[in-house]
Amino acid sequence: MKNKEHTRQVRDTVVEKFKAGFGYKKISQALNIPRSTVQAIILKWKEYQTTANLPRPGRPSKLSAHTRRRLIRDAAKRPMITLDELQRSTAEVGDSVHRTTISRILHKSGLYGRVARRKPFLKDIHKKCRLKFATSHLGDTPNMWKKVLWSDETKIELFGNTAKRYVWRKSNTAHHPEHTIPIVKHGGGSIMVWACFSSAGTGKMVKIDGKMDGAKYRTILEGNLMESAKDLRLGRRFVFQQGNDPKHKAKSTMEWFTNKHI
């Protein structure tokens, strides 16, 4: 939709000057209208032999092309912007439309409102370490991964802000950083647990009381690690994968692994 529609008289004048041998540039300067507009009028006249408005397929859009592009750009740059905020931004430039109109425009561009995924907050160093781990194991076979027992501790929030937050995103972009809500492992009203799992299923889960230190970590391993490996039928020669927490790599803990032949 054009921001301004020229009168039939102006369009006829453009065609008359074109017939008289004037070029696009001279017509543009003489009538003080953009050269692209002159070109559009003449191309339409050449194709349809008229400067009159042609029948339109339905009601004209309430928003200009410029405003539609602005809406799409704002939603793409700020995925968590709400429909109300977009509605107010269009009203500020003089275009008052309903929320459903804005939503329909975004849908046509491939942007849909989806619940933001909650993902652990990762610093750049964390991302680099994870990428390094992944690339170093690219050649591992599926059978090798079946022999891995994964474990970690985590803090589960019992009370907190669990409200859904919607983001504007395209398909297959749910896990892009700008479409997720970072979470951290701290805060009140929570419990700490240790758990493990393999490709065959989940192992033991243990609630951790008090502060987690190396001694308590080894006690948990002593009572749950081998039993979980047995329940998951990993056999004796399995790989135990833990995190990089200092208590995981403590000298006493590493000696415990050596004594258990893990």
C-alpha cells in the first residue's frame, strides 16, 4: 500500500509528458514526485492502457508497507516484545490497528508467538568447553554412548516465578539464545538433588541435605553409583561422566574412582 495515492489528474499528466517524449527524471522534477512513482504509473499505463485505479482484491491494508516492515523488524530484534507494545508503537506513528491485525502481519512473515524455553545460563567459557567436548567425541559410535552413565547435581526451585513468557520466533529457532529465558541454580525455596541417567533410562536420584562437599559427594556415589549402573545394565566397563565441579575432581574423589576401577 502506498503512503500517498496521487490523483487521477497527476497520473494523466505523467502519461501525457511521457507521450511528449519526456524522460522519467524530467517528469519527476517537473511534477515534484519520486522517479519510482513516475515509473510505476507509466508501467501500469503500458500494461493496462489506463491510469485509473484497478479493482483491488479485498479491502486495502490499514498499515503502510513501511509500518508493516517496522513491525516485523521490531519483533525480530526484540522477540519478547508484546502485542500491546507493538500496538502502541504503531499508534505513535499514526496507525491505530487491532492486536489481531498486528498478529496476522507477523504470522505472514513467519513469526509466531511461542512460549520461551527456560535454559541454563551459559557464559562464553561454558559454551566453548561444551563445543570442545562435542567436537572431541564426533567419531564415537552409538554403542560407546550406550555405555556412558551421566550425572550431576541441580537445584530445583519449589517456589518462584514460573509464569510463561512468549516470544516471536520462526520455526526451528526455539533454542536460539534470544528466544530462551536464562535460569541460574540459586535462589530460595528449593531442594538440591543428585541424579544419573544413561541411554537406557534413569538411575538413582538422591536428595542432598545441607551443603554439598567432597565427602558427601563420595557418600552419594558409594551408595548409588554402582547400583544405578547395575539397574541400567551397563556392565562393569562403563564410562562415568560427571561435571567439572571442584568436589568432582578433588584428590580424594579421584582416588575413590581409581579404587572402584571406574
